[in-house]
Amino acid sequence: MSEWKLRILDTAEDLLAVEELQRTVWPGSETDLVPVHLLVTAAQNGGLVIGAFQSGSESWEPERLVGFVFGFPGLEDTPEGARPKHCSHMLAVHPDVRNRGLGFFLKRAQWQMVRHQGLDRITWTYDPLLSRNAHLNIAKLGAVCNTYRREVYGEMRDSLNAGLPSDRFEVDWWVRTERVNRRLSRRARLRLDLAHFLAAGAEIVNPTQIDDRGFPDPPQDLMIPSDRAENSGEASMLLVEIPDDYLTLKENDPDLALRWRLHTRALFEDLFARGYLATDFVYLPGRHPRSYYVLTHGESTL
């Protein structure tokens, strides 16, 4: 990770680069950007903007911002009263350095800083149909999810989100738990593949067919297995498939992309209401790669 230098950003000059990087990562709509003045206000009043900089190939070339993570303190209503948390609003990585671990590097720095602030939980939202984000958030970072939110941002106009309901997972990242500490340790976690989960009794609740273009097609009817956790006292484990490359699917077939949005909306809302929790994510390589959420029953699964 020595190719990147991290800095906490709180000046208008530095945060102007953050605004510019947003235009690169989410092109097409100025109204969906967080502007400099709001970034400055948040950063100077308890918020946190961490930037990742890459040195130029020549000694005289300036460093350039290639990634950032931005969040701020928030409150959540609970039966015991308001509970503080950190709300992570944006994580961005420049296209030139994607798939090199920078997103994990930035989130790990955020994890360290938020713990120093005395908070024990970070929340954020992401599109549950983006497999790359799911792999980072659930599998690598150890966040969990049992909250599905419809149309969080209303109609979005940037090129990545335009034309689809802005449904999101809202994840919980319990930063002081052993689960998260193990995921973020420098010792590599044993990577479980699909065969491990199937051998442990997990069932795929929405088995799909691959069409002649290589895209998965969601089933018309769902037959969700009965909740064994309620019926026999043993925790059950389910697998929910999503497209491995949803953005390419959306670009080629918007109608199919919408079917996947509505299909997974109904599925996740039902499973979360029945006490399931998204706790892992697995990838099956091959000619047509497949991606699956792992859902387990009850808080004991943490």
C-alpha cells in the first residue's frame, strides 16, 4: 500500500480535488455531487474526509488525489434514546487505480479514525446489485445488513444510476467487534467459496438461468425455504444470487436490470423481515461468473 499516502482533508483547496474526483467517478449530473462548501463545513465540524494521494512518476510531478472516503457523525433513534454513530456518505476510487485494494485501504483508515472518536458503529448505503461493492462491504470489511431501503435518493441522474429506482442496502459496521477486527487484520482471512456454503447446507433461494448473452435471468416465482431457525431451533443459511456485472447488464438490457431490481427488492424485504441478516458474499468464477449473498438467521450468526 506504500504507493498511496493518506491525508485528512479539511481545506477548500484540498476538497476542491474531492469535488473534481466525484465528477470522474459519477459523471453526468452536477446536482448529485457534494460541493466544496458542504465538504468544508462537514470536515471542520466533526466530519471526516480522508484522501488517498498517488505520487507522480517523475519527482517534479505533483501528487494527485486518486480516492477518498467522506462521512460525518449522526444520530439514530432507538427505544433508549438517540444513539451516536458515524454516517459514511461517499467512497470513491479513480478508475485508473480500481481493483488494487484502495477502497479497502481507505475504509480501514476510516475504521481507525472513528474508533478514536469513541464511536462503535458506522453505517452507509450501497446498491445491493453491485457485486464489487458487496464483496468489499460484506465479505472484506465485515459489515452486515438487515435493512433494505426503497428509493433512498429519489430519481438519480448520473450515468451509473439513471433510469432505475435508487434502492439501497443500509449496512452496519460494528467497528469494535471481533468479526470486524478479524476481517481487517493483516492476516489473510480464509476465503470460503460457494462449495463450502452448499456443503454446510445453504440453499439458493433464487436459482437463475443464464441467457444466450451470458446474463442471469431472475426466476418468476420464489420458493423460499421454511425458516428452520423458528421451526427447529437450528440457524438456517440461504444464498441469494445477483448479477455478477449489473452495470453491463443494465447498459445492454434496461428492462432486465429493472426486473432484477424489483426481484431482489421483494426477496430481501421478505427475508430481512423474517430475521435474516446478510453476513457474507461469495463469488463463483467461470465463463459466466456468479455472485451470491450469504444470509444467516439471527444475531447469533455474528
